[in-house]
Amino acid sequence: MTSSNAASTALKPAWAGDDLLSRLVNLLIRTKPLYALMKRQARKVLIKTAEKNGVPWRQTYAEWDASDIRDQLAAIANPTVTYPDYYQVPFHAYTEGNLCWQAAFEAESATYAMALRVWIQEELTWPEAQARLRGGFHQALTDHGPEQVRDILDIGCSVGISTLTLHQYYQQRLDHPVRTVGLDLSPHMLAIAQRRDTQQDISWRHAQAEATGFADASFDLVTLQFVAHELPRQASRAIFREALRILRPGGILALTDNDPKSAVIQNLPPVLFTLMKSTEPWSDDYYTFDIEAALQEIGFEPAVTVATDPRHRAIVARKSALD
């Protein structure tokens, strides 16, 4: 794992931003018949990766679909929540984005498939790939995270995989209880997360990440795991400001996501980056956004960026102990 204080603008891939190649890909995506084909193909790639490696994608979907999980939606949904425009666009090959049961039923399998694709040339089982993926981020937190951890907020928690593994990581390392909260804007995802939390260790909260409703200085650690690439930069900035507000002095905001400087990301085959952009509407914004500079501008101390695996990075930023 390499480390650097990142102050310069990230080297973006040629297929992102305003380059000719990027504009061509975006034009293809805006062509409706081609876009529909790309979405179908992107789903096929993920499902094939999952099922070829023992992840029961379609079986898991069928089990959730036959369950009573839909009855839990009203109990977890916050009726005062409003959904920003950026959240109500098609992504991940779902017309309704994360605001539908199909996305929620498939999220766990898709997460496992995503980890497998990081080490596509290695014969890893999906649990091994998932452990590596989470382990790289957890190691970055060990090396650069807060000295004291009692309260954790995992923003954009989806169906709770990131939240549960983070909670377990700290519970195993510390000699005191840890309060962990998973926050997401999709009540469908949160219903699944709550059902998966068999030990009832986590609090699950339906709220906007830009306006969590928590009091000032409530947390030692706030994380965004594979969330930033799904956001336009104005939303990311708003979330960073909210994280700064709810962190205690000396607390940490830690992100993990795709690394624009990664050789894997830089050299994605045209078919793959076209498929990826067709399901990730804010890709251009993410890959041209200097997150480290934005964090410092908002009020964090200079961030540390570390490569956590061949494809991903962690960005760890501290709130001043004097705040």
C-alpha cells in the first residue's frame, strides 16, 4: 500500500471529462437504442461474473422477492425525506435507480461481483475477494484513522455490507462497544440492510447525506464506501460539509472508491468503460473532481490518499482537533 499527501488534481482517464473519446462515448449513451443495449449488457457482465464464481444472483433475488420484506418499507422510510434530482436518474441499469426493489434485491450480489472483478485474473472465491476489498480500506483506517472510535456513521450504506463489516472490524479491535449507524437515501436498501443485520448491532437511518439530522460533533468516524462516484460534485461538497459538522474535533472522514490514477481504471477496454459510463451517470464529474482539494477547501486538514487495491483508493481527511 503506497501513501501520499494528495494536493494535485487527479490524472483522469481519457474516457472521462471533456476529451474527444469521452464526448463520443457520451453521445453513444444518449442514443436510446444503444443505451438500452448497453444497460442490458452491463447487467449480463455482472450477473455472469457473479454466478460463474458461486454468487447465487438469481436465487437470491427470488428469495427476497418471495419474502415479506416489502411490508417493512413503511416502518423504515422517513416520510419527511425529499429526493434530490441527482438521485432520481437511472443508474446501475435501473430506471428508478436505487428507489426500487429490484435494485435492493440485487445489490448484495452486485457488490460481491464488483469485488471479484478487481482480481479478475486470480482464482479467488467471492468471500476472499470481498475480504480483500474491505481489508484494504480497513488497513487505511488503521494507518491513518482516528485514535479513538466510539461512534461511526457509514453514509450511503446500501444493503449494509460496508456497515456491518466496518462495525465488526472495530468491535474486534477495541475493548469497548462501538455505536454504528448506516445511513442511506433508499428505504428499499435500508429494509434489506435491517433484515440482514441479524444481531441488530446497527442503527439504520433513512435520510439525506447532505442533511443527516445528527447533532454537531456526534461521530469519531464518517465513511463513504463506493459512494462518491455516484454523486455530482456539488452533492459531494455538501456531504463533506455535513461530515465536518457532525465529526468531533480530530475525527475522520474516510472515503474509498475508484482511483482515477489506477492503471486498471486508466486502461479499461473501450467496451468496459462504455458499459460502466452507461450505468454511472456522474462518472465524468467524479473522475474530474479533485476530492482532496475540495476537502481542504471545506475545512479539513490536508487529506492522505492511499491505494488500497489495484483499482481503488482511500482518502482520509481529519477535522482539526482545535475545531
